[in-house]
Amino acid sequence: MNVNCGRCPAAHQDDPAPCGGPLAVRVLDAVGVGVDGCEHHGARMLASLDRARVHPLPGAPPGAAIRVFQAADGIRPFCWLDGPRIEPSQLSRAENRAHHTR
């Protein structure tokens, strides 16, 4: 855990949500820079990054990376921001898929 803020390193400084458990996954951005996080903040980070990927940490609960990947699909990027969100880049991947199948 990040000692400075009491939350995992994957928690965005503007995201008020508490951690959802111990460090379980590493989220890697498009160039391979990674940060460790709980499943909750790992999913939020994965949802907010283009071409990111997730890997379980050693000793993580079974299925942690899959749960994060599946949760991120339905989370809007930077979901803690208020205001109307209608642009494709502001919608979740699931919402974008639903809009494209209509």
C-alpha cells in the first residue's frame, strides 16, 4: 500500500474511492509502464487507459486479473469526474459496443 495516502499506488489522486482489498494486480500502460493496485483501483485505472493490460501479482487471489479486466469493461474512464459524458472517449467500452450495435 502507498504509505503517503493510505491507498494503493493505482488509486488516482482525484478518485475518492477507498481501496477494495490488498494489492492484487499490476496495470501496464501501452508502453509497459506498470503500477500495482487493488482490484477496485486496478479496474478503474485499466478503464481509464488506452491499450492497457492487467496481470496478477504473485500471491494474488485466483482470477484477480480476469475480474479486473471484466470490471473495467463497464467502467467509464475517470469515472469519478462529474458532468455530462456523451463522447465515445468518455463512455465505457461496454457502452461503446452497445452504441455501435444499434
